[in-house]
Amino acid sequence: MGCRQVRLISNILGYCGKKLNLTTHNTFVLLAQVSKWTKQPPDPLLGVLGENVSLEWNFTLTGNDKIFDFRLEKWKGFNSKDIVTYQPNGVVRVSAEFKGKFGMATNVTHPAFILVNAETNDEARYCCKVSTKDGYDDRRCTNLQILGKPL
């Protein structure tokens, strides 16, 4: 869940969803959801060997936050790589390692990433990460499994 911390004077109150966490030292941190996700791929997402796979998320930002960027990340174990990064000024960057392998239909709050010609080594955890101009991040993920072509 995307949460944020806000320091209020000398008290910290932890709030994320319906949980309320009080910490010691009489300090409060307010944690609030950065974005509301209205669509995300199933988990696991099943792709077919040799075919294109669509990874789609929809979100809206809460409060007055503005998007700094959003990106598709590929996770294997504890290591992640940025695949595609989109900035609201329309700039889309595909990392050199993934050029020709991934594309994106650009829409500010409805990212649709396309994996071209799925291979077994494309199996991984893929996350859509949204970053705001205030420096907060939120992400949703799915595990991609590649199946052989039906006969």
C-alpha cells in the first residue's frame, strides 16, 4: 500500500488504511495513501510464449499531488531494473536493455505497457511505480508466468 509520512510538530502518528500505529517518543507520523488504484493486472499474469503481453494499471492521485513520473520495474529476487519511464511532459524512456522488447501506450493515469514476443526469461515480478513531485512513491505489482503455446 502506498503510504506517506507527515511530521506534525513533535508527535508522530502512523496511519495506513484502517491501522493506527503509535510510536514511542511521543512523536506522530501521518501515513496516507498516495494513489488509488482502480485497475491492475491479475496476479499471476499469464502470458503465452512468442505472443505480446499487456500489463495495465489505472490510478488516480489522492490530494493535490502531481505526478513526477511513473515507471515499469522488473524484479528478480531483490534486484530491480527500470524498463520504461514516463513523465507527464510526454517523454517516454525505454532502458537500452529493453528497447524493442517493451513499449507503452501513453496516458497519464492509465499506463499500459506491452511486452513484445514473450520468452521464458521474461518471467519475473513487474511493478508499476508512481512517483509524485512531493517525493512520494506508490507501486502495484504482478508476477508474470509464461506458458507454452497451445497445440
